[in-house]
Amino acid sequence: MEMTTKIDNWDESLGINDFNTDDKPKAAEENQLTTKIENINLSAGDSSASVSTTNGTTTELTADENVSTADLSYMRKVLRNKLLHTKNNVEVHRSKPDNPLYSVKSFEELRLPEELLKGLYDMGFSAPSKIQETALPLLLANPPINLIAQSQSGTGKTAAFVLASLCRVEPAERTPQVIVMSPTYELAIQTGEVAKQMAKHIPQITFRFGVRGENIQRGEQIADHVIIGTPGKLMDWIIKFKAFDVKKVKVFILDEADVMIDTQGHRHQSIRIQRSLPETCQMMLFSATYDKPVMDFAEQVIKEPVIIKLKREEESLENINQYYVYCNNEIEKYNALANIFGTISMGQAFIFCHTKASAARLAQQLRKDGHSVGLISGELSVEERTLALQRFREGQERVLIATNVMARGIDVEQVTVVVNYDLPINVETREVDKETYLHRIGRTGRFGKEGLAINFVDSPKTFGFITDLEIHFGRKILKLDATDIDEIEKINQE
Ligand code: ADP
């Protein structure tokens, strides 16, 4: 990205005053905002806080309130186009002595149907992922074993259950044999696409989406083998319309259980559907997290399960060079950013802002100055967000500007530079949010790669945050003079 031009004057249309008086919302919006803030569900990753700025005023820092766990999970899926490798090992709990507890190192060992093996190779899969090594022998065993599997997003859970369930389909029997239940429309479509791709050499297997917009004719009996849908629609089809014989279902998969229980009504619907299925049906549940509510739910739905867990890959600041840039106002901040991007050569970069408004303004100004940047914030529709994420993933834009809340959905390894245009703030303590800081930048320096984190500081308070981070992580954050091109060039060579 070329960005050497400094700006001395902000475009009036951007509202320079707006900028200098920080992100304080206009009076009319304020009441609405207060109500929203009161209603924020912190566990869903929303945040708001206030922090003192250079001129002693208080900035109301509100992030996107309308980002759900489901949205975040979907964003992770869209952004991730390859496997997340992990060094951790899978833990197996509650297995019976006669269960297959070996792990496979190749797909060939699983004696899969030739067509499925071909499908896997076409998708570029050469060997099972860590979770697949252990999960697949269990899932393919006879008699079938129920499974609860937890591992972070991107580790190959979807591919595992799609593969295992396709192995159980009898194409000649024209009735639903596999039900995959996803928490949202988007996630269901995504999983369905993976299943279709994997089964592409077995065209006899047919799929049906049980999601909004998909309807069945009165009295219709569904003859497709695999149904992928959301709980509400599936409940209608199974319980209200009796659109197929549930007693013939061989595999039931509850995907993204942590997202499922976060959605009103889904827990109850999932249990009702599960209860209608035959005793012989193999049940599987997948989740990216394993906190108590998820595990309680999992065990309510999945009877006598084997439980497998793969610990999250620890994020660390080991390979990351951290800097801070002190700026006195927004113009200095923007100029510093322009200098940095104009000087350093980089792969892809994230810029994190605290509010939708400041993220949008920054994107607008950068675009106005001729730079191609992407923006994601809670304001965008799912489609717009997906498009922005895809463009970034494909490298069409090398810079993605995101708000705090959006940051939680983001997980991209090719990113080598992270700019905290605003440091993350913990809503309750009003201090720097160390966990989010680590999550934002801990991904840049993975697998021996060098990462670069640049933090913008614009008040004594936020400067104090830098010291807090240094003490907490025991790593130095060096000062960077962003007006000095030579100095910026030096960090580039490190
Ligand atoms: P999860 O469901 O845990 O989020 P996915 O099954 O969606 O993980 O896999 C994440 C990414 O890795 C996808 O792009 C998928 O195509 C790819 N993937 C999954 N399994 C393998 C494998 N064995 N080899 C190579 N790529 C894989």
C-alpha cells in the first residue's frame, strides 16, 4: 500500500470538529445509545467504555452492539480458508475399552469409499487434521459411537463430521439419513457447500437445505439423503409436517453448540428434535468452546458420548515486535498511520478502531486518499461483511479496518501487521483489555513468523495502558517516532 502523502487538513465533510471532539455522539443519539449500552450483553462480546483524551474530555467508546456469537462464528469461517495447525494433542474422555482409540495419520487408513477419498483430494486435503486423526476412527466405528468434540474454529471439525456422515449414507434408500443442525442460515449454507464438494464424486447423494426460504409442498415426503438446516425449520419439517420418516435417520449432528445455546429458543428446539430420533441414530455435537453451559447442554443432547477435546493454541507475543506511537490529536494519528504504511513493506494488516464511527471515518479518509481498504463493522449487513472479509482473504485489499467487537471474529494468519488505532478497553474496569490485546496481535507472529504491532496512544491515560501491557506480558513496547521515516524504515528491517 502506497501512503506517503501527509494530510494537514481533514476534509470538512468528514467533520474535523467531530473528530477532535472524539467520538461523542450527537445529543439526539445519546439517549438511544445509553439505552443500548444498558442492554449490552457483555458475554456476546460487546463493549463500550469511556476514556479521557488529550484535551481532558471524555470519549464515549461504544462498539457494535449488534454482533452476535453466530455472526462472529460465521466471520471466522469465511475468513479461514485453510486448516489451523496446532501443536496440542487431543484429550479423550469417557471412552469405553472397546472403542477405537487409535489415531490415523492418513485418510487411506480409514478405508473410505474411493469416491470420497477422491473428493477429499480434490479439496486439497492430504492428511487428517489433529482432531480428525482421533475423531474419524471413532465416528466411523461400528456399532456407531456418540461423540462430543470440542476444538477451536478452523481445526477441521466440519470436514470430520461431513466425511463421517457421508460414509453412512445409503444412496439407494431415498430418505433422509443425515441431519446436520446449524445455528444460522449462513452457517448451514456454508456446511452444505462443504458436504456437496466432498460428495461430488457420488452424485447419487442429494442434499436439502432446511433453512428460511426453503419450503416443502403440502404432503411432500423429502427424499434427499442429507438435510442441513436450522432448528426452527427442521422442527417444522420433522414435527409439524412429518416430511420424512425420522426413524430412518442414521446420523444427527449438532454443530456450533456454543453458538446454538446462545440463540433464544435453539436449545429447546434442538432437544425436541433429538428426542424424536431413533435410539440407533448416531449423535454428534461440535463446539469451539467447552465452558460449563455448553457441556451441560451437550450431555443433555448426546447420550453416552465419548468426549474429545483439543486445547486452544496458546497465543503469545514471542515473535512480535511491539511499538507505540504518541500522537497529540487525530490529525497526528492519521499522518502517523500514513507514514507507517507508506514506509514499511508488509503483508496484510488489520487496523482496529474503537467505534463504528471512527472506523468508518478512517476508512473514508484512506479511500479518499486513494488507498484500497476494507471495512467491517456491526453496521454492515451479513452480506456486506462477508464480501469485505472475502475480498480481504483473497488479498484484494491488504488493509482491513475493524471495530473492537469485530476483532473477536477475526483470525487470519497471513496478517503480519496489526495497528491498534485505538487500544482495546475493558468495559468494566475501564482499563486496557489485555486479553483482547493478546488476541488481536498474538496471531501475527505464529509459527516462527515475525509480527509487528503498532499501538497508537493519544492521552496520558492511554499511555499508561502501554506500561500496563509491558508489565502484564513482560515484554517491552518500544517508542516509535512516526514522523521520522528513517526510524520507521528501521523497524521494517528488524
Ligand atoms: P472447523 O469446523 O473446526 O471450523 P473446518 O472443517 O471448517 O474447521 O476446517 C477449516 C479449514 O481447513 C477449511 O478451509 C477446510 O477446508 C480445511 N481443512 C479441514 N480439514 C482439512 C485437512 N484434513 N487437510 C487440509 N485442509 C483441511
